[in-house]
Amino acid sequence: MDEKDKKELETAGKDALAEGDTTAKEGQADSDAVIDGEETASPLANLQDEQPTDTLDNAERVEAFQSDETPVMKSDFSLEQPEKAPQPMFSNKLWPIVSVVLTILLVIVLIKPPFSAKKVEAVATVNGVEITKDQLFKELAAQGGEQVLSQMINEELVNQEAKKQNLQVSSADIDKEIQTYITQYGSEEAFNQALEQAGMTKENLRKTVDMNLKLTKLLEPKIKVTDEQIKQVYDANQDAFKTPEQVRTSVILVKTEAEANDIIKQLKSGADFAELAKSKSLDTATKDKGGDTDFFARGQKEEAVEVAAFKLAKDEISGAVKTSEGYQVLKLTDRKEAHTATLDEKKEEIRNSLVKQQVSSLSQTWIEEQKGKAKITNTLANSTATAVE
């Protein structure tokens, strides 16, 4: 090996060492926040597991029934806030807005984990000039990453304090809370449609409910709700506690009247309604459930279906009912008479709503107190500020 080759080899080695040192420094930034010595992952690295979502609480249900509007699923911490109330710990923007933000942030995760130690790649080129993944991440982080990290820090503070006080939220607790949302929407089908339209998953909802319940347990000892307060809410919202007459049916939808009449003939001969619905019905929303529509009140179905359904006796089969989609055959499976709930029936629901309302007003102050006692480092804020400059 001549002297020239030795020098080239030596230079290449130095370059490789320099590149490795740079990569190592980038790798040190994998954790963007540390709270009391516990690392919080990058705000975007686990976004698929920790998307902030919004939920509906029961106090809003009381207000929603005072109007004809369909209730909107909002955060537990958005109850009648003062005009200039401090920003709640968890986002109380409507889900469609949140889902747009999260979709943008999710792009970062899918493209490249933040501060990856791997060599950057171009995501686009303009006249031969590369736009790299790192450039894309820095731009998106500057536009929203700091906010996401701030929420993750808040969640970590809640988790640490709940662990310290040995407070736990069970799967049954989460199920019970979600059931209140389903009740609010009238049926599980309507609730699932709301989730789908908002671009949210049940898994993400469960994680947010878990966080909200932990915060409620942490703050509830500071909250007092009296029987007099509960009675005042009940008396002021009598109409909210009235439930109209409802029926529950099973349906089979077909294209023609002749097909409907053939279905009726088979049912009268002893055929199983649910099995026929699964094999014959064109109604994709109900066929897999044996045609079950769940309960509905007047005004929630097509007029011809509503008229036929409310005339039926329990287990009675209708004739062929002409609808905008074809012909339906209905079976009445249950009925609920109109009912006004008593104070005793609604007492616990109202109490929970008032507790959540007070949690809403106390949460921000509590979070700030926890931040004041915790040791928090935030490297993303510094890197974002540098990138903006």
C-alpha cells in the first residue's frame, strides 16, 4: 500500500468516526421529556397508542336534552366553563378538529420515528433539491409537537400521582363510563358511528377515559356535592329526564314486495327471523345482528316503518312495508312506555355530572401545582425554538 492509499484510508476512517459521533448525539434525543427521573417518550413516537380524544359527560346530557340538537361528544372537562376559563388539561376541541391535527402528527410517526439514528432520507425533491424526513419532522414538530408533548407531560403527572396514592382504574370502570356515552347516543350503533365519523378508535377512547377517571379519583376528595345541589339540577331539568315511548324491532330488508311476502310466509311456517335476516336482508347495519334495530322513538325512523312498528304487539310480524330502500318485514321484540325518571333514579347520574364539572374547574390548577413540585425537562421545546429561529 503506497503513501497516497494510506492517507485516503486514514481520512475515510476519520469521516466514519465523525458520522458515528453525530448519529450518537441524535440518538440521545429519543426521550424529549423527563419527569422526576422517568422518561417520557417522544410526543409522536407512541401517538398511535396515545391519541387525545374527547368524551361526553352526563352534565352535558342534561343540557343537550333542553334543545332539539343531537348531543356532541365533548371532553369531560368542557362543562359550562367560564368565558375566560383556563385551558383544561385534556383537549376539549371537537373530535373532527382533533383528528385532523392527529392525522398530521401521525404522518411523522409513519415516516420516521423522531430523532432516529438512521441516515435521513428524502421525502421529496424539488429540482433536485432534497426535502428530508428530518426537515419534515422539525416543521411539523414546530407546528404542534410541543403541544402534544405538553399533554403527555400532564398525563405522566397524573399517572405518577395515581400510582403514588395507589389509585387504580379497572376495565370495569372504563366499561361503565363508556356505557354512559352509549346511552347518551341512544344505541351502540349510533355511538360507533360517532366514533367513526370523528376518526377515533375504541382503544384510544378507553385510554382517555382511563386518564379522566384517574384525575377524577385524585380530585374527588376535594369535591363536595350536596343533596340540595342535586335536587336543584333535577328540578331545573325536568324535561331532560323524560323518555318517550320506544320500541325495539328486528327487520329484514329486501328489494321487492314479492320477496317480502315470501319472507313472511317462511316466518309463519316457523322459520327463524334472525337466521333469515342474516341470510336474506339487504340492511347491512342490522343483518349481522339478526335484524335487531335496538330501541327507537317516534321520529327516528322512516315514517312508514315507524307507523308499522308502533302498531305491532310484542312478537307480532308486520306485512310488507314499502320504504325508500325496498320492502321491510318487521318483528316487534320489545317496548318501553313513556317515562319520567324520578329524583332517586337520576340522583347518582346528576351527582357524577356535578363531580365532573368541579373536576373540570380544578384540573388545571392541580396540574400546575404538580408541575411546580416535579422536576421536568423538555428538550423538544428548545429544539423547536431553535428550528423556528
